[in-house]
Amino acid sequence: MNLETLNPIELAVPVFFLLIAVEFVFGRLRKRNSYRLSDSISDLSTGLIFSIAGVAVTAASLWLYEHARSALSIQTLFGAPAISLTAPFWAWALVFVATDFIYYWFHRATHEVRFLWACHVTHHSSEEFNLAVALRQNCFQRVFEYLFYIPLAIIGVPWQMFFICHGVVKLYQFWVHTRHIGKLGWLERFMLTPSHHRVHHGRDARYLDCNYGGTFVLWDRWFGSYVEETTEPHYGIIKPLSSFDPVHASVHEYVAIWRDFFRTRGWRDRLGVLFRPPGWRPADLGGPLPPPVFEAGDRRFEPALGRGVKVYAAAQFVVLIACVSVFLKFAQRDPGALLLAILGAALVLALWSLGRLLDGRRAALRIEGLRHALTPPALYGLAFYFSLPASAALILAVIAAASLLWTLWLRRSAGPAEAVEAAVDSRFV
């Protein structure tokens, strides 16, 4: 199955980056900028990890979907008429509406069931709200999300049809992640708009757990989860993440669930830790979390990094975007699971290291230097054992050598005691 030619999201990625740039310029001109370098790199880093993991997760999920359709569909069991990709427009429209309806319930479940919240909290953990946040996704979310669509397989919807409709639902959601579009009149009655979705990302008590629609807000109006925007929300999660590390952003709630599961007593409470809402806690762990309270001048996490570190981080991130793009293209050739696992792990580790640097971690430049020092011999080994293109390995080796010298210069210029570590009282703005 050639996912590249079917996935609307993959095809739209260049447009996403262009629109992010347009929103950034527009915000600066209006003196209402909603972007910070570290936060945006963190947003996009989680999106890159989502894409790297998606190579395996998407293929496995669609394989399961198609096998469920082959074995359990009404066409197989009862001989009903088959649904084909040449179906008329009205059939595609019905599948699209059904896909959006199921997405509403999956999205709602991720806010009402804690172990599902763990795969969605990453998307909400940014303290900004902009188009880059739309790409802030958890690499585990698709594992659970695609399972919700098995009913479409049972009624016989081909995986290609579902995949395209699901991609369009996700594509629609990109543009609603903006603070620069106000209310849109009559469209507010039935379509999801930026105003509705700003409320969804709010951590204010009155805005928690509402407006789950993917394309249509009708589901929220009909099933009692609609809340109108009255004031601009505070963005993020109740307990701020206070980190730009994309790996931490992806796994921190799983770690918290694991800790709570084994700290509490009794299986009823342990099951509650998994299946009750995210704000619930058993009595022996302090009870439910209190509602959020915001004071004037609410601060956001922002370690004080030097200009040199910021330029380095931005340059390294551009290189990593290119590397992930090449990785995704390379994966289409099916070079083997082992090689893809090695390359994917290396890219995830690089994004993790860069996130630690943006957190102001003292050891981050040492980790970066070690990463660059190990890259040339690692590339040589991969080129030798897996027949990778020698020219690509050489280019990356040169970039790694230059980056290693850059990290050494940054450590020397920052001083031996504090390479990038910010003062504790300067970590918030």
C-alpha cells in the first residue's frame, strides 16, 4: 500500500510550514506574536517523532483494519454489496461524516479516560496556541485512534477510503489552531472554528473538556459538550509541563499513571487510575486535582538562553527536519525493519537532546557534542552494512563535524560552570 500517494496530511506538509511562516509574520506585524522559538521547535519535534513512529504504526494499524474488514465485514459474513473506491459522491460524503462522528467520540474519550489522555496530553501541553501546535502530536495516539474506526471496517469501508477521509478530517483541524481569526458568524453553528478550538485548548476551569469536534461542532451541540468562547483562554494543561523536551512531552503522563497505579492501594483504585478522568485521584493519593487558579501575570516556561544557543538550536532543527524528511522517503522503499529502527531511534535521540538544550540543561551541550562525534563512525558502519548512499553519509558526516566544533565553541564561550544553564528565577516569562 502506497501511503504517500493517499495521505492528504503528507501532501500538505509544505503548505503547513508556509502557513506557519505567514502566521508568524502576520503576528509580528500586528504586534501580537504567538510564537516562541523553543516552544515552536518543541511543537514540531513532537510532530517529527509522530511521523517517525507513524511509519510502523500506520502500516500495522491499516493492516489490522483491512484484516478486520476481510474477516468481519457484513460483506464477508452476509454477502452485502461491496463498497468500492469508485462509489458515488454521496457514499464518500457519508463515510466522511461517519469518520468525523467516530473521531468526536475518540477525542472525547481521550479527555475522559486517563490512559487515553496520556496519548493526547502532548497536543495540549504547549502554553501557546498557533498553527505549529496543530502539529504537536503524540506518537502513541494512532495506536488507539485507529482502533476506534474498526466499525467502519465491519460495514465494509475499504482502508483507502477510510484513510483519505480520516486524513481530510485531520487536515481541516490544522487551520483552527490560530488566535488571529475571530468568530465566523453562521459557520459557528455547525462547523468547528478557531473560536471553538481555542476554548478546547483552554485550561481555565470553565473551558475544560469541551468542543471535541473534528470538522463539525454539531456533535458537541447535540451531545452536551459545547462551550462558547467568552474570553481568550489560558493555554496548556492544568499542571504545566515546564519542558521543551519532545520525548518527555510524549511519555510524561504514562510515567505518572505508572507511578500512581503502583502507589495506590486496592484494584478498584488502580483501575480508576487507568479508566477514570485525568483529574481523578484516589483518596490515598490526595483525591481529585483542584481546579486551576490563575493570577494576574500568569507566567510561561522560558529558560533564558543565549543568542548563540538559540541560533545553534534553530540550525540543528532545520538539519533534523531534512533528515526526517529523507527518512520518511527512504522508508517508502522498505529497506528493512532493523535499519529503519536504528535510523528512527537516532533521530528521536537527536530531537530529545535538542529539547534538553532548550530546557537549559547544563549537560545538553556535552550530549550534543557526543552525538556529533559519534555520527561519522555510525554513518560509516550503516553505509557499509546496509549499503546506504556514500554521498549522503559524507554530507552528514561533514555537518556533524562542523556541529561538533560549534558545540565546543558554545561551551567555551558560555564558561565552564554554566554552559547553558539558566538561573532558576529566569525560567519563566
